[in-house]
Amino acid sequence: MHFTFTAPLWEWSARAAWYFVSVPEEESADIREIPRMPSGFGAVKVRATVGNSTWDTSVFPGAAEGVYVLPMKKSVRVAEGIDEGDPVTVHLELLEL
């Protein structure tokens, strides 16, 4: 299953220098509906692509109920020239189906 969306990059206020992009509500709902084995923290394994950068990671349930968040590695932010507040177009491929 694949998703493509655009959302702003934001910094987690509880931990400086940790950045995320929120998966929109509709896509988050679609991810939640897919049956899978329970995992730590409700994480779902994904392959993320932003620009020319692709990496394997997980999306996690965010503070907003029902919305997943994608951690954005510093190496990706630097390589793609992304700063806090910038719109980020993300292609997600679920790896757990």
C-alpha cells in the first residue's frame, strides 16, 4: 500500500532537534485499518521517500488522536534542504501487509 501527501515539517517541543511530518487524517485512518501484528508504541514499518532520499523507518501514533507521525532524519532534511515549517511531499510504502 502506498500513500503520497504533503505536510509541513515540525519540531517536537518535548525534544529539541527531533523533527516530524504528520500523516494526514485520511491516510492515517487507512493505515490503522490494515490488520497487522501489534508492535511497540503502535509503530508501523514504512519506506519513506522525500525528493531523492529514500529510507526505511516507522510511523508512530502522534499526539493528535488517530494521526501518525513520520520522523525526519537530519541527513534527509539536509540533503533535501528542508527546514521547519517547509511543506514536505512524502511518498510512503507500508512494509507490513
